Amino acid sequence: MKIAVLGAGNMGAALVKGWLRQGMPAEQLVMTCRNPAQHPAIGVSLLTSNPDAVREAEVVIVAVKPWQVVDVLAEIRPTLAAGTLVISVAAGVTVAQLREQVPSSVAVVRAMPNTAVALNEGVIAIVADEQDAVERARKVLAPLGLVVPTDESKMDALTALAGCGIAHALRFLRAAQCAGVQMGLTAAQSAEVFAQVMAGAVALMRQPGASAEAEIDRICTPGGLTVRGLNELEQAGFSAAVVRGFLGSLPEDKR
Ligand SMILES: NC(=O)c1ccc[n+]([C@@H]2O[C@H](COP(=O)([O-])OP(=O)(O)OC[C@H]3O[C@@H](n4cnc5c(N)ncnc54)[C@H](OP(=O)(O)O)[C@@H]3O)[C@@H](O)[C@H]2O)c1
């Protein structure tokens, strides 16, 4: 299967790194951009012609900025073979908008990945106007992380929680790192330790039937220091701030 990734920026490169990391041969992947000198080499061909890139591709990933999507699709439209699967990762660009730009013989999918796809630990929400396209996209994207088929009405929420969520989670890690430094640990040690703490929390939550509150209760000794710290967090508005943060990552008219 040949995949053309149009746009070699943060997301385009993250997707390609994820496929390479899972053992996809580099010859099956091609990326495009306008200014190759500005892009670090990541081991796959980097072209400046979108039509040349899509000519032999069965799957085309559109990873340019949202406002560039229409022009890029217009550019490749004459070259797209019937049966090609076009997956756009552009935030806010709907399946209906994509559908308007490509022939009906081409399958379209709107996807919302996060940058952890580079390490095969991403979340990728997908929407399509036909089940066959969902299944094809699931197969293509599964090596990159958790694929979540959904509908357009849930896309903004999944974009905030998963697309933006990586940054929200890393802000928590960064704050914990600052606390570690204030308590006398080095920045590097604090980051390493707290990243493993987050990994441990994730592993606990992945147990069958796990609940965050039940795991928290197992750690909190009555009258102990853990609950004291958690109550300090809540007095400072932690849970409310987290919710507000995610709502803030919704488009303005959806908050
Ligand atoms: N970053 C994220 O975490 C994230 C998460 C989910 C979805 N997305 C979506 O991913 C898309 C890309 O975002 P990004 O963060 O990767 O942006 P970015 O880093 O700015 O990358 C955009 C890329 O598009 C290239 N490009 C621009 N015009 C082009 C054209 N006509 N033909 C081919 N390539 C072209 C740019 O390179 P040149 O300037 O050299 O052309 C650049 O490599 C956006 O639609 C965004 O909504 C991003």
C-alpha cells in the first residue's frame, strides 16, 4: 500500500514516523511540501509536487493547514484515481466539505490524530460518509494508536480531549516538574519520575473495570498526606480548571 502525505509539518511527519516505526517500508511513503529546505529529513522522499505524490498512492493524507485544504484538493483532483482513500487531518474541515472537493469515486475520511502517533501511542478520531471508508481508514491508521470511529457531532469534543489533550497532559507534567524542582530534585529527574508516574496511572486505569476514584482511594490513608495534597489541589480549583481548559479548547461557538 502506498501512502502520500501532503504536508510535511508537525502532523504529517508524526504520522510518517509512526508508520516507519511500525516497520512500513520507506518506499511506500512519500511526503510533500513547498519548501523542502525547511524540513528535516525523516527517511522518506519529500516532493514538491502534490499531483506527482498522489499518482501511485492508494491512500492520500491531507496534512496542510485547514485553510489550505481546498486548494490542495483542487490541485490533486485530476490525478486522483477511482478508489483512492483521502484522509484529511485538518481541524474543523468536515466530511461534507471534503466530499465537495473530490470525485464520488474517491473515499473521504476526516481524522483527528494527536502527535503521539509518532510513537504509535496516538488517538485518532475518524468520521466518514460510508462504512467502507471507516473500515479502510481504521486499517491504515491502526498502527498509529487507538482509532475511534465517531460522527461529526463528537469531533470537536474529541479534538479537544485527544488532539489538544496531549498538550493539556504535558502541562500537568510540566507543573509537577516545577514542584519537583522546588522540593530540591533536578528538572530532569522530576520529569523522568513524573512521566513514569503518569505511565503508572495509565496502566492502573487500563485494568478491566478500573475507576480513577477507586485507585485514588487506595492511595489516600485517612488523615494522610495524599488526601491533604489532593484537597489543596481542589481548593486551588484543579478539577474545575481542567474542565475549563478542555472547554477552552473547543471552537468559540461550541463552549
Ligand atoms: N499539530 C498537531 O498537533 C495537529 C493535531 C491534529 C491535527 N492537526 C492538523 O494537521 C494539519 C497540519 O498541522 P501542522 O501542525 O502539521 O502544521 P505545520 O507544521 O505548519 O505543517 C503544515 C505543512 O504543510 C506544508 N504545506 C503548506 N502548503 C502546502 C502545499 N500546498 N502542498 C504541500 N504541502 C504544503 C508545509 O510546508 P511548506 O511551508 O514547506 O509548504 C508544512 O510542512 C492542520 O490542518 C492541523 O489542523 C495538527
